[in-house]
Amino acid sequence: MIIAKNIVKTVSTRAGELHILQGIDLHIKAGESVAIVGSSGSGKSTLLALLAGLDNPSQGEIYLGDQPLHAMSEDQRALLRADHVGFVFQSFQLLQGLTAMENIALPLELTRADKAEHLARQYLEKVGLNERGHHYPNQLSGGEQQRVAIARAFASQPSVLFADEPTGNLDGETGQRIADLLFDLNRDEDCTLVLVTHDDELAARCDRRLRMNSGRLCEEG
Amino acid sequence: MKLALKMLGRDWRGGELQLLFACLILAVATVSGITHFSSTLQASLLQQSKDFLAGSMVLSSPRPVQSAWIEEARERGIAVSENVGMASMAFANERMQLSSLKAVSDGYPLRGKLRIADTPFSAESHVVQHGPAPGEAWLASSMASLLDIQPGAVLEIGKTTLRFSQVLVDEPDRGFAMFSVGPRVMIHLDDLAAADLVHVGSRVSYRYQFDAADALIADFKAWLEPQLEDSHRIRTLDDAQPRLAEALQRAERFLLLAGSLAVMLSGLAIAMSAQRYCQRHYDHVAILKTLGMTEGRVLGLFATSLLLLALLASLVGGLAGWGLKGLFEQVFAEYLVDVAEVSLWRPWLFGLATALVSLLAFAWPPLRALQKTSAMAVLRDLVPTDPLSQGLRLVIAGFGSVALLMIYTQSWFLSLGLLGGLAALTLVVGLLARGVLAVPRRFGGLASPLGLAWANFQRHRRHTQLQLMVYSSALMLVGLLWAVRSDLLDDWRASLPADTPNHFMVNVAEYEVDSLRQQLNDAGVATETIYPMVRGRLTHINGESVRTQVTKEEQRSIDRELNLTWNDALPPKNVLEQGTWWRDDANDGVSIEARLAERLGLKMGDTLRFQIGADILETYIQSIRSLDWQQMRPNFYFIFPPGVLNTYPATFITSVYLGPEQKPLLTGLMREFPTVTIIEMDVIIAQINSTVDRVSQAIEIVFGLVLLATAAVLVASILASQRERRRDNALLRTMGATSPLLWRACGWEFVVLGLAANMIACLGAELSLAAIQSQLLGIAPSIHWHLWWVLPAISIPVLVFIGIASSRASLFEPPVVLLRDS
Ligand SMILES: Nc1ncnc2c1ncn2[C@@H]1O[C@H](COP(=O)(O)OP(=O)(O)O)[C@@H](O)[C@H]1O
Ligand SMILES: [Mg+2]
């Protein structure tokens, strides 16, 4: 499903070249759940962004399905994302001016406007917030906001879901329940999951764990 | 201080200060430039009024005045010149011609310039500030042509022989002698005695011009006034406002008004960009506070850097204002006489005050919020609560605006009126904007740019509302300014159409009327009505002497020979206000001009007694008529029905339009009709036309300033929401929105915003225009159709362009930012 060959990411800063990723090879099968762990600043988010086509590698090849991301333009990748990719962020990233329902419907409206409302309602129910559909993000708790974000990610029925520290901004118990929801839905939807976290317990629930260490990746147990 | 400088430098590089700085400069430049120019113009107008009198004060008398008065004036340090006017025959070339002779002393004119030329009817002339030398005579073109002589020839006046040395084109104080007996001959005062023209009983007028500083003149006037006799008359600047000055003053007021709009709009832009500047520094302050900085020092730090900014802006803005003033001066160059340079400091101080007041009123409130930022914001995303209530902020902004307007207009009436008007406008437009946004929430799917744009509006309702309000107000003001300008110009131009009569022919004898009309027609010159003129004096109103009836001021205006006429039809451009025009059964009264009737307190039916020569004529007011004094045609206070005045000796008057190519006709006409006096108004008309053009250019400059300020407001309002927009767009992109979609959505957003704003603006402008037209200009309200398409046609593309250009950064936002720790 996802293949990365020798990816290098280098950015130039005022202090000189910064080698964030230093040759990463990766193969993720369809339906698999993979956790990427590692200390802060080791390059996890950078890798995730590259795999999802949010950014271009400095070197190397990345395939999502059979599409060569490294050879595509930003807009081609955007269209690919609209159809195949879902996202969950550490800081939720809901649009403040839209209600929960509208936030969930947002990606659908970019592609399948006709079914947007129906699907959005369906996923709102799946994350257990059917009472809160017309509430705005600032009227929801952190956990509830992340539920909306998860519903939004799954509603477009992606083939790959990327989550960047989805529980990072939540307390232990809430984080636990969000993780449950994430894995349940992932199983139901039969979707590939790539998860970045430094919570070992969360990582343990994935099929595979990869450790990022100063720009290099190695398989764990 | 050092820290503040450092911060300023960093913020500048970070691109957060440029807009604030630009707005400050704009405000400072507008204020200092326009006030500077306006004081120059004022000084210049004052000077020109003095030119119009050829001095600061004029004393006229039918006899020479006591030499003690003149000596007193000289002792007080006042410059005095003297001139004597009378009708006299001039002989040359075996012809003779009645002239209006003016003998001037050395020093004449104390103010203003004489314009002379080398040949009669020449297009080239130059100015001098002295009269003819003894032994010389300067002749009006028509005089030279009547006598058929060229410069260099000799002519006789009375018992003296003089050399015709120059053609006299214009004199500063000629306004008093419009309907003189003949063309002008100007000689030196010394030659008058030699000519031996003044005898007992000859009608001579003596004029003494005085010139000195205003205070000296006022003192002298106070000293002189009690000693004056009835026949003495004093004129000062107040009586001598030439028409041109009035037009220029109106223009100046209009500039001032339009400039205040630019100032207010820059104020708004300053407020918005200051708000944004502070918002972006919340984190910064929170960290400084966790590091142990006190509130006072935070305030000090930011206040110092803003103060530095104000100083810098007032320097650069002052410079720009100076350039602006230069620009205006160039446009008005021919009206600006050399005035002692107005102080450079004053406008600059005005500019500095503008910058300070703007920052204090508009930037200080958000700064307070910044100061109160909690250190906790480092840990959590806290929006600082504003220590000042919304209401208080409005009050501060209101005071600031009034202060700004006061600095600029120096008139309470204007400042409060403008602010009140603007406040009412904002309120109304705000309500309208709310109405526009209350339409359906959704507008097609998000996959279409328009749908996405609409969703964006709904997402930022409050901000959209604010934007709509600001754009429509700004557009409305721009439209209003433009429409009023064209209304005004049209009005001015309409009063002087291209074929407006530009020559008066006076003193036409009765037996000459028919042949004159014939000659003019043969030459292809359209003739207006030729009016008879009988000289008469109004002596009694309702049986009582005018002297007891009206105040001294008004006596002056009627206690002289009036030109009475008769005509069977109502003259063109005259409007009957009351009563009826001559009918077979009603033609025994007189028709009076409305303004005079009002001044003298006359109403329909009042009886009037005129003295014409030795005869008495009793009549009553049968109608009251208003007329446009701006019209360059014979205008009369009193019109009689045909048949009443026929028995009195009359001369005739008419006005014609002569194009430049027809001017040579004059020479022939003058020979044919030697007693006819021709008054050339074409120079004055050309001057008025050029004034109108100048004024319109000046308005365009100010208009440019207003547009700049509007653009600044536009950019500031877009930048204000940019942070949020960046995040939104990044998110939309991760979810698969392509950049063309976002670009187009952004474009649509501004198109829709522009359309709505234009609609509100045009509507508002029409309503205000209707009020202005009917209340201020006294024109019938009309719909300005061009506004409805010109305004959108220009503003929407500009809006979309500026909108997209300033949103560029948020459109290019790479989606990766969402993964960065917030
Ligand atoms: N565009 C960039 N410019 C400069 N430095 C960057 C950029 N993107 C990432 N970095 C740096 O690369 C390192 C890895 O970042 P990131 O992938 O966000 O780590 P993680 O998510 O594992 O905490 C960090 O030190 C970060 O500061
Ligand atoms: Mg990260």
C-alpha cells in the first residue's frame, strides 16, 4: 500500500543544512496498522507528511497505492488525498466557524457533495456525538473535538489514515477512549493506519512498530 | 530603548509594521500637505484681494481729500498711492475719442500688477508693477484701434501731448469701472495738471490706495472714519472678494473635506493594523512575562517602539506632505502670488500630532490588552481578555477621530459634523451588511469555488460583516466625492457654456442699434437682445425717502445711478418668482430683482419713486424675478414694460460671443461705431474656465489620496484575518482542495464582497447625493447612472486584485504547518 525508498529530507536553515530524514526505506501493506515512535524532534511528523503527500522529499521515491507521490504536483497530490487519505492531528484542527456536523461534512463536500449530509450524520453517530452536531468547536471539550476530527477523517472513507499524536493533547483516560475509537473504526472500515506517537501503550496496539532515531528508522519487536 | 529599537527592527523584517507605517505616513502626508497648501492658498487669496483693490484699503472721493490725511498715513508708515479718474477726449490722427482717463501717481499699483502688451489685441502680454512714466500714455487696445494709432504715435489729452508707449491689457482695480464711458487711457498723475482738465463741475473721482500691515491699516481706518464726509467711501478687503476667490475658496473647502476622508480612512487602517500587530505579539509578551518582565516594562517597551514609529512616520510623511503641497502648488501656480513662505514647522507639527493622535487613539487600546496578557498563555492558547470595554474603545476612537479632524480642519463644526455623518453611515451600512449576509447559509457544494467562497463568508461572519461595512463605506464615500465633484464642475461649466457671451457692447446710441445688429449678423455673430439703458436713482419707497428706509450699508448699493431698462419679454435665465410678467392688461409696474428686493425689504405692490434726470417716475412692484448673476450677460435690477421709459434718453447695451478668430472684427466695429464701448470679458472667462480645470485637477489629487487610504483599509482588513485563513486553507488542502480551487474561491469571495459592497455603496451614495443636491447645491436630485457601473467596474477588479495579492501568503500555505506543534 505504501512504499518508501531511501527518502531523504533536507531543509536549509539559517544555521546551514539540516538533515531531518537520512535515507528511510519503508513498506506498509494494505490494512496494516503501523506505529512510528521516537523522541520529540526525531523527524516523525516530517516522515508522516511525506508519506501523506503533504510535502516533497529531497530524494527518494514514495508510492501511495500505485501512485508515485514524488513525481506528482502538489495539486495532483491534493486530488489523491481527497479520495484516499484521512488525517487526525494532535491539535484537532477543526474549523472554528463551522459546527461539528459541518466540520465532518467538509471533506465530503469537496468530493461527494450529494451524500455529504447523510454520511456526516452517520459518522457523527459512530463517534457518539449525535446530540452535539450543531455545536461549535469551542463548545466542545478536547476529547469531543478529537472525536469530531476522527469522524471527519473516516467520513471520506479513506484507504489510509494518518494520525499524528492523536492523543497528545488529551489526558490519559480521554486519550484511552479516543484510541479505542480510532482502532474500532479502523477495524470496521478496513483501512490502513499510520500512527505517530510517543505513547508506548498506544503503539503496542498496532500490528507493527517502527522507531525513529535522529532521521533513521528501525523495526521494533 | 535599545530593546525597543531591536524589536522594531525585528518586527519590520517580519513584515508586521509596513502597513501600519504606510498608513501613518499617508495620514501625516495628507494632513501636513493639505493644511500647508491651504494656508498658502489662503495667504495668496488674501494677497489677491488686496491686488483687487491695488492696496489694502481704498478711499474714494469726488474731490481731493485733505493732504493732512495723506501725511498722517505716511507718518504711520503706510504706503499711499493716488489716482484720478475722469472722462476725457483724446485726439490723435485727426480723430477724437471719448476715453475714461486714469492718472496714476508713482507707486501705483501698491498691490497687484498691470498687464501690458506691445501691440493692440496681441495675444502676448507681460506684467509690470508701475504705471506709465510722465510723458507717456498707455491705451487700451480698443482705444488704439478707435484712434487708429500704433504704439509710438502721439496723442493729445487736454493741453498736453503724450506718447502712446504701451497697450494696457489689464489693471488690478479695474473691477470698479466696468461700465465706463469709454476705453481706458492711463497717464501719469503729473501730466494731469499739465492737461488742465479738472475744472469746477467736472465729474472726477479721486482714489487713494493705502497699503501696510493689517494692524496699521485697521488703526488708520479707525482714525480716519470719524472724519469722513458723506461723499467719501472706504473699501477694504471684505468688500473686495473677487468671484475667482470665492470659487477657489469653495475648492479649498472641498479639498479639506475630501482630505478628511483620507485621514479618517487611514485612521481606520491604523486601528486595524495596530490590532493585528498586538495580536501577533501576545505570545511574545507571555514569554517576556514568564521571564519576569513587569506589565509596566511591557507597556514601556511597546509604547517606546510605537513612539519611535510615529516619529519616523512624521518625518517621512512630512516629507511626502511637502511633496504633495508642491504638487498642489504646481496645479494652482497661476493663482499663487509670491507669498512669504508659510512656516515649514507648522505643517510638520500637525503631521507629528496626527501620527501621535492616531497611535494613541487607535493603537493604544489593543496595546493595553497586550500589556495584560497572562503569562499562562505560554502554556495554553489563551485569548487575552480585553481590559477596556468595547464601549470605552469606541469612545477613545471617537475622541481620537475628533482630535484628528480638529488638527486637520480646525473647525469644530466640520469635525463633529463629519464624525457624526460617518458614524451614522457606519451604522446604516452595518445594518445593510448584516442583511446581505442573512441569506442562505449554503450556496452550492464546496467543490465549486463560489460555494467554497460562500462558506468562507459564513465561517467568518463577523469579519465579513466588518469588511463589507468598511468597503461599502469607503466605496460610498469615493462615489460620493466623485459625483459631487462632477455635479459641481458641471454646475460651474453650465454657467459658462462655450458660447457664453464674452464681449459687452455698451453706450450704443439709439440710432446705431439697427446697424450694429446688422453688422454683427453679417459677420456671423449671434446677437442677444439689445437692451436700452436709462440712468435713474431710486429715491423713495412707499412714499418715504430711501435714506430713512434702509440701512447705511444698503444705501450704498442703491444710492447711485441705477441702470433701468425695458423689455417686453422676460430675459433669458431670469425666473419669475412672484407676480406676473407684462400682459396687455397688466403692464404698468416694474419688475425687480429678487435679491435686491430682499435686501431692501420690498414686497409685491410696494410703490417706488425714481428720479430720472430732472423727472420723477412713480411705479409699483408688479413682479419679482431671480436671475443668475454668474451669467455673463446684461443683468438688471429693474425692468420696466415697454413704453414707460421711451421718453428718456437711453443708451443701449448688449453682449455677444466672439471666438478668437472673430476678434479682429472689433477694429472695424469700433471705427464704425466710435462711441460704443466694448468690454472684453474673454480673458476673465478663460481665467474662470482654467480655475475650474485646476480645481478639478486638485480634487483628483486628493481623490488619489482617498483611494490610497481605501486600499490601505482593504489590505489591513484582509491581513487582520490572515492567520485564521492560513490555517483554514492548509486544512482544506490536506483534505484535497487543489490550489486552483482555493485561488478561485478567494477571487469569488472578493467578487461577491465587491458586488454587495458596491450595491450598498451606490444606494447610499444616491441617497446622500439626493440630499446634497437638493439641500446644498440647490439642484433637482437626479440619479447618477454612471455611478452604478463605473464604481463596480473599477472597484471590483481592484478589490479582487488587492484581495488576492494580500491573501497570497495564506493561499500558498503548505499543509505541513498543521503537523507542526501549535
Ligand atoms: N521546515 C523546517 N525547517 C527547519 N526545521 C525543520 C523543518 N521541519 C522540521 N524541522 C526540524 O526537524 C526536526 C524534526 O521535526 P519533526 O518531524 O516535527 O519531529 P517530531 O514530529 O518527531 O517531533 C525538528 O528538529 C524540527 O525542528
Ligand atoms: Mg511531531
